[in-house]
Amino acid sequence: MATIKGGYWGKILWVDLTNGKTSVETFDDAYARKYLGGVGLATKIISDKVTKHTSPLGAGNVLVFATGPYQATDIAGSGRCSACAKSPLTGYWGESSAGGHIGPQLKRCDFDAIAITGRARKPVYLWITDNKIEIKDASKFWGMDTVETTDAVREDLGEKTVGVSAIGQAGENLVKYACIANENHGFFGRCGMGAVMGSKNLKAVAAKGNLKPPIAEPEKLKILYTDLREKMLANPFVERFREHGQAMATAPREQNGLLPMKNWTMDNWPEVKNISTPLFTEQLKAKPWACPYCFVACHRRISNPEYFPADTGGPEYETLAMIGSNLLIDDLAAVVRANEILNRYGIDTIEIGAILAWAFECYEHGLITKEDTDGIELTWGNGEALVAMSEKIGKREGIGNLMAEGLRACVDAVPGSQLFSVEAMGQAVAAHDPRAFFGQVVTTIASTRGSCHIHSNVEGGAIPELGITAGDRFDNNDKGHVCAIFQDTNQVDNSFTACIVYGGFGLTNKTKLLSYMTGWDDITPQEVGKTGERIVCMQQLFNIKMGMVPEVENVMPERFTKPHKGGGAAGQVPDWKKILKEYWQAKGWDEHGIPTEAKIKELGLEDSL
């Protein structure tokens, strides 16, 4: 077994909640180099155990919290962690990445990942510290929201600084897109990981470690990182981001046509100014709230108690767009209030925004009535309806019980509503219109976790080390190839696990950082890119094993096949079939989106079949 020099402990903690037993699996340096960590490590763990017949909400599903080499350091971007499982929303690969203390704290406990199986007989939470684990009773916490649970777990442990990942009532009620909260600040938002926790009677995971993971070349790491940090701090974009956070993107994206407006049907929405900066920052007195070690601090803490008391992170771009502009709600107070409710219940704000947009449009066309909604008027711009429906979905009350199942269940229950459902692979499209940036085609319809906003985000980016230069956003040519490369490098970041905000470091420098962490002196940007390709291919093989047919699932929602008549993307529609075909070719997959035997062998994934 090759000795690990740095970046990893080489340990995976297995927890079987059914019998209360734990064990430790070890891996070597070659294994770490092949899968990196984060989503790469989680994909390997889950692919080896989960089958087509595994119920996402059954005891056999494997929930993995995974760190990577970055969590062995204190550098910016390392305050992250990945949570992965078979998704209860889609039935396919499920992953989410989030900031907070759980990742770094877990790493300091002498583990690179936790793999959780089974189902506890009663509610429990996990307490992990310094190579030790306890399965503790959480019965008295059941029914609490995420904020209450975090506070209660810390009080129970007598540890105020412990990292806590917790679910709220939505996870307990198995809302298919329930999320997991990290200390009220960051959220494992997508794919329903909170519902997987709820199905296992797992209320929270708490970790606090005092061990220091090894770093192969700490002095070289420090010198390079210090230089990169100074250069990024001098970037005007970083300065603006630090001042306003993600809300700063909302108005510009209305201008360039990327923003969802009235369930993707409108071209312009001047009212965007009411939920964007500078008003957002000024009215809420929004202050930076950083993840551990981050100097950008894109999350916001609302510090104006007269406006709205909020104990969780304020709404970010995806939230402002999906439950704001997408529903034509420009009442910032209503958006902030709904965001707080959703954070406390533990509900993905992207998914619920798409579902409520579907419902509002159904209501507009008479497919849903006040009798169906218990008197709530689902009219465009109705902030009170947003707030009320957020609670009904979290509690699974009335029509909220249907909406808790996801868009496809909603369409099945309401004939004639298919057009209003904007999703791919069963997961809602996030707040990025592919008609505005053709490079969004792959992340919209062919992300391995269902429609996504961070798998192959290529809004004007470049990766010169891999031959990718910035192109025209409305050019169909070469977009499939470009998307394929960006998808690989995005999954590298999610395996490091590093925040994509620090993409400005560049692939060459990120490879050097990795080399100094691990001692892999001969690693190149090209090998790192190939590792990302391996991870994406492994996830595609998992989805196919689960029964996915790419030609059926990787289809552009009809709404995006018609051009805007005005705005920043007027008259533009991507040739999504051309881009998808080129993407599959670039991946080395066949004309049906299936990885070829030659590609599987090239990537060393024969055991993933």
C-alpha cells in the first residue's frame, strides 16, 4: 500500500444506523489520486454499494459526507464539504456541496469521509471527534427546525463551536428536495439529501476535531497561497463581491437575459431593482458572513432587526431569482421571510421556486383553484402566497403534500401542466437561462445530478491549460466540447473540495496547491482534468445503472426552445441537440450518451459497470 504523504488520512468511517455499529475502511495514495475526495470519493463509495433496486429513502441507500485534500489546510475555499447519495427527487446520482464548519471539523477528526447506511429505530445524531464516534439519542430534537436543532445539539454536547449539519421538519417529513443546514449558514441544497437523512432517522451530524492532517510541503503551499491570495484581493470583482455578496448578480443577469422571470416567460423585469443591490445591502444592512478561511464572504447576515429577524444566511442569487423574479415577487421583505422559513424547515430554494412557478402558472390558467390551495391565491407577485406555501410544503399540508414530491409528481397530478414544469432529469432548472449563455446547455440538461447550475458553468470562462478559451455566448460552435471540459474541472473543485468562487486561482495554480498538499510532485493540470473526466463518467455509469436513458432525460425543456422577444438575449435559442451530441462525443460516449468500453477502460472504471 502506497503511503499517504499529505492531504488525506486514508480513512472512511462507516456507520450502520440499523445495528449501531461502526467500522473504518482505509485507502492508499493511489486510491486518493484516482478519486481525489469530495464527490469523487463519494461517487466511488456509493457506486460500489447502491443498486437500481435500492430505494433512495430506504435503509440501503448510502449517505456520504466527504472531504478532500483542501480540508487538510486553512486556505481560502477549504471551508466546504460534499453530501451525496442516490437522490430521492430524481432516483439518480445526488450530490450537494456546502460551506460551514462540518467539512474542516470532520477532517480534523481523523476521517476523510463518513458513509452512513441503515435506519435507526428512533431519532439519533452522530457525534464525531478525534477518531471517536457516538450515536446519540435525538428524540427530543425531532420536530425542531434547523436553527433550533443546531443550538440544541451544541448545548447537549457542551460545545459551542462544534460543526453541525442538521435537518429541519422538511427532512423529517421526507420532502423530496429537503436540504441539510450547516450551522444556519451553508446548505447542502440540491437533490434531497435532507430527506435521505430523515429517512434514516438521522437528525444531525456533529463534528469537532483537534487533529492536524498531514501536509506534504507546507512551506511551498504557504508561499504559493499567499501570492494567490494577494492577487485575488486586488481583483475589483472580489472587492465588489465582498461588499454586496451574491445579490450583486441579480440586476446584471436581468439585463443579459439570464434571470428567470415569470417562470421563464418574460423578457424584462424592471422591478428587479427592488430585490437587488444596492437596495438589498442598504435596506437589510446586510453584512458579510464568511465560510471558514474565506476572504470573499459571499453569504450575507441580515443585521437590520427592524426589517426582518433572520438567524440564517440571507437570500443569495439563486434564491432571489427563483422565489423572487421567477414568481414576480419584488417585495424584499416577503423574499427574506420566505428564505428564513425555507432555511429553518430545510427546503431547497431553487426547487421550491420552480414548483411554485409551476403552481402559479397552473392557477393563472385555471388548472389549480383556491379550493385546491385552501384559499391561498397563487397569483404572480403574491409574497404572502410564497410564505404560506413554503410552510405548507414543509409540513406536507394540503396541496403542499403533492408539491413536496417534486415537479414530475405535480405534472402527473395536474393534466395539461407539462409546459409549466421547467426541469431535466426530474430536477428544476436553476436560475440560469441557457438562451442567454449557450454554454449553459450541458449544465441545464446533462448534468449528472439532474439540472444544475455548477456542473459546467461556462459563462465566458476559459481554461487555457486544457485548450479552452472564452467564446461568444451565443455561438453554438464547439460549445459541447467546452462544456465537457468545464464539467470535468467543476467536479475537480467539488472533489478537492474547494469553493468555485476561487476558480480565479486557475487550474495550473490549483494543481500546484494540490501537489504541495499531497506530495504528488509529478501531477499536471492535464491529469487533474482527466481525474474530473473519470468522476463524471463514473456518475454517468451510476445513472445508467439506476435506469436512466440519456436520450430521454437529457432533453431541453420546451420553454427554452422559444426565443425571448426582447431583453439581453432577444431572438436567441441554442442548438441544444448539436451541443449535446458534441458533448457526448467529447466525453468519448456513444451517440446514445453511453460511455464506450474504450473510454471506460481508459479511465480505469471497469469495476463501475
